[in-house]
Amino acid sequence: MSSSAGVTASSWGRRGFRLPTTLGDFRPAPHSGGYAARVARYIDVHPDNPQRRAIAQAVGIVRDGGLIVYPTDSVFALGCQLGNKEGLDRIRQIRRLDDRHHFTLVCSDFAQLGQFVQVGNSVFRAVKAATPGPYTFILPATKEVPRRLMHPKKRTVGVRIPDHLVAQALLAELGEPLLSSTLLLPDSPEPDVPPTQGWEIKERLDHAVDAVLDSGECGTEPTTVVDLSGPEPEIVRKGAGDPSRFE
């Protein structure tokens, strides 16, 4: 792979990848960073040895109010800074989500995760045994979580720790969780199947996001979602993680 140089819109044509633009109704959403006024930056990242310059470039966009697409150990995800209300609204727009959707705080490690959710002894053991990995856990939020990110009635939020070098490099450089949501495109021919190629995402969301990090093909199964906020674990979604340990 190449370094972190951006790829212009015209170069996609030379590569021969021209997909129908199913999300052409998206319009740039102006924000403090101004990234959405132009096409998304394409950042090519080595999957085993992420270039520090590429990671710093992506984190700079996040810190400046931008919305990025990045790879994880399950599928590509949308991500922005925790306090970025506009970024949250842009994720809602792309995915057409209502206010009952559980957003996910993607954390670097268990210590960071524990700052944002309440974890009892039994839950601690269950979550610790399954992380890092392709699981999202719904847990009661602490006061560190903005109210707009919580479920409006349950006051819960999703958390996860990815087992992915590029995602971990992003989190280490950022120094805080990424507010994230699985990248699903409602206007796609198969809206429940996440896109697996960075160039495909660049084509479809060129004016809806500010950067796409591509470290190679991602999977098509999102995380397994487990609600641990009640007396018994509840499997909300079966995905890439083995759900049997919570059944």
C-alpha cells in the first residue's frame, strides 16, 4: 500500500471503479473544520503497521469537527469526536436513525471503557472475557456521557473495544473514545450488508463524510450486540462475535 496521500476524485475514474451513486442526495454539512465543503479525503493505511502520519491526519480531521469512516475488526464504521453534536447529526442522516438508536463509544481499553459505563462485578467478568473483539455491549451510562448519546428512556449507551490495529492506532492518537455507528447505507441494493471496500465508500459518501481510512477489505458482519443493562444478558443482534457465551 501507499502512504497517506489523499486520492482525488478524478483518480477513481482511472482505477476503473465507477459505481452508481445511490446516496447522491447528501449535501455538504458546513461545520467548523470546513471539510464537508469538499470531497472526502482518502487515506491509505497499512493494516499491520499503520503509518503515524496517516493516523495523525485522520485524528486531526476528527478533532477539527470532521466525520470519518474507519475500519474495525467487524465492518467499517462512522466515527467522530465524543462531543461533536453535528457529527452525531450527520451519522443520523447517513444512516437515517431515530433517537432510540444506541450509539457506540469505541474505546481503546477496558480502563477507558469503565469511565463511560457502569460495570458491576459479574458484568466486568463477562465483558473482560470478550474484549477486545467484535462485540458491542449496552450498559448504563455514567455522567461522562452526553445525554444526547444515551437511550432516551434507559439512559444506556453502547461500548466496545475493537481488536484491530488501525482502529487502536486511531484511538491511541485521539486519546478518547470515538463516537461511532456501523456503516450501513440505507439506499444500497442490500441495505443490511455493509460495504467492504474503502474505494466503494469513497464513491458513495464523497460529500457526506470528511475522510475514508482504508487498510484493506473489511468483513460484512457487524458486531454482536449484547444488552447487559438488565438482570439477564439479552442478545440484541447476532453478528461477528460468538453469542453463545451470553445465551
